[in-house]
Amino acid sequence: MKILVVGGGGREHALVWKLARSPRVSQVYAAPGNAGTAAVARNLPLRDTDVDGLAGAVREHGIDLVVVGPEAPLAAGIVDRFQELGIPIFGPTRRAAEIESSKAFAKELMQRYGIPCARGVTFSDPAEAREYARQQAPPIVVKADGLAAGKGVTVAESVEQALEAVSGLMEAGNLGEAGRKVVIEECLTGREVSCFVFTDGRSVVPLGFACDYKRIYDGDCGPNTGGMGSYSPPPFLSDALKEQIFRTIMEPAVRALAAEGRPYRGVLYGGLMLTATGPRVIEFNARLGDPETQVLLPRLETDLVEIIEAVLEGGLERLRVKMCPEACVAVVVASRGYPGSYQTGYPVSGLDSLDDGVLVFQAGTRLDEAGRVVTSGGRVLAVVATGATLAEARRKVYASVGRVQFEGCYYRKDIALLEA
């Protein structure tokens, strides 16, 4: 079987790595991929939103299955187009993926079907949004309706900051069309956790839980990023709480989408806050997370190809997804200046000096003309290790991560520390 993974980040490197380990798979392709995927797959020089180009590549290379990593091609309707062409593809349709691509739709869906979430209101008129914000007690969360690559949420510590966020999105157009409509909601407090499930539109089967670190600096300080590290499983989650999350959030969300005529097939990702009154949804995502994928797939024992086929064939209820009980920790190594401006093109050294069993999933990398791995993004790579305990996995990661070097490299020193 030949498989194409659409995307070029760390999540996609992890997907390529996992799929290549299946005895069912003879060749993996990545589009566009990165320097890491090039070592285990064939990279194709195509943008992940070039739907027609990707369809042509599928025909040219005789690819049997397509797996979509990032959210942008899902929102662009790649699944709908490939289904029309009869190409097997893993991921939700454009209308189902609106649970991520439209914060307004997701909020209205959750409120309509009683899925516990932050109280919020959607606005398309900036004057009405400002008036509502003035009546709220800070902190106030202002969200752009559309996809914004992790830059669409402001947690305003004052009413004035919330008003600035509204004006910046709705009038100044800081995020273009993505911010022309906003959702203003209460700020939830508690412990964050991410829940991932597979679903064929009817059955819902857990993949697992993970926690990530969004702030750039130790102690959760500084601006938000795409994620500076992650770990799985969270030791504070009881079986009873997991069951509550499935029963009150994940399964109802899949049923709600089906009832709305938007059957969801793929991976559904619930970003949750464990509040004093129970788990509540911060947001849904229509795909695997990054860097959570990097700590979930090393723990997955069931063949990922079998799971994908069960989702596509509507037979997920017959499949048991098995996860390794070991813990897994990922530490992201980023470029100096990220998440602000940063420079690229620096050679990466030390990739072959890590301890046995320690993995590296590359993200912002490419191969230069001399075949060297060089930086090409803000989050450059993640160093990943498993262990019998979270503390052991953390120790193994930090014993190796410092050996990976490039000009201006930076990583947090406290990933999984509080829970270790």
C-alpha cells in the first residue's frame, strides 16, 4: 500500500514515521514534508492546500490512501474533492471540519446540543461586540471566528484590552477574513487537557489524552506558541473523569454533527478545561494536535492503517485501539525569536547523537543544496522519549535534547516537570 501524508510539520513527520512502520505499507509520501520525512518517505514539492496538484500526484504515483495532517486543507475541502474523485482520504469533510474552522459554528453547536463549554456570544458587528465586552468582567476571551494559525485568541486582562482585540480583528483586519466575526466568551480556569478520539461518524473510540505547553518560556510565561512540548498520559485523569469526558463531550459532539447533516469521520480533538464544575470545552479541532501527536503515536500499539480503514469503512466499533501504558514526553526546540520574527537556514547538528530509543520529529526543517538539515521554521523539531513513568520519560528527553544544536536554538526546561 502507498500512502500520502499531507502536511509538513512535526505532526506529519510523526504520522509518516508511524505509517511507515505498518507491514501493510510499501511506500509513504509527504507533501510537502520536511527534512525529517525525507529520511523515511518521498517528499513531494506541493503545498498542502494545492488540492488539484495533490490529486494529480495521487494518480501519478498510484497512491492508495491519503492522510491529512493540518487544518487548512480540511477547511479548503480537500476531503470533499478527493471523495468526488474516488480517492480514499482520512479526515473530515469541509462542513464537518467547521467545528474547528468556525469558532462561531462550534459555539452555536455546543450550546444547541448542551455540550459543556465556556459561555459565549458571536458578533459580526464591531459596535455590538464592543458594547458586550464593556459589560463583561475580565479576563475576557476574544476569538477570531476563522482559522488563524494559533494567533486568533486574546485572553484580555482588562476591558480595554478586549476592546482593542475586537477593533484589531473586526475593523483593522489584523487576521483578514478570519477575524471579521468574533466570539466573546468567559475565561475558564482549571487544568487544561487534550482529548483525542477516532470516529467513523457513529462509533467513537479513544486514542488518548495529552497535555501541551503553549507559552514560550518556562513557568508558562510569555506569548502563546503552537506548542513547546507535551506529555501523555496525564497522571491526574481518573478513569471516571475520562468516562465523563467521553459521555458528556466527545460522543455528544459526534452525534450533534451527524444530526446537523455533517457526519464526522477522522480524528476529533477536544481542547478541554477541567473546571471546578467539571470538564468544559475550550475548542474543538478537526485533526490531530501538534505536538500532542508526537507523544500519542509512539504509545499507539494498534496498526494505524487498520484504524484508518475501519474509520473509512464504518466499522470502527469492531476495532480495539490499544495504547502502551508507558509515558511519553516531547520537548520542542525552537528558533531564537519565535513566536515573533526569527531567522532560518541554520544547520542542525546532533541529530545522530541521541540516546537509543529517543526519537526526533522534525517540523521547521529542510535539506539545503548540500543535503544538510537546516532550519526553516519557528518550531524546528521535537525530541521525544518514552519511559515506565513520566519522570523517567522526562529524564530521557532532557538527557538528549541539549545535543541537538543550531544557531539560537531554544527549548523549555520544565516540560512535564510539575507532573513528574
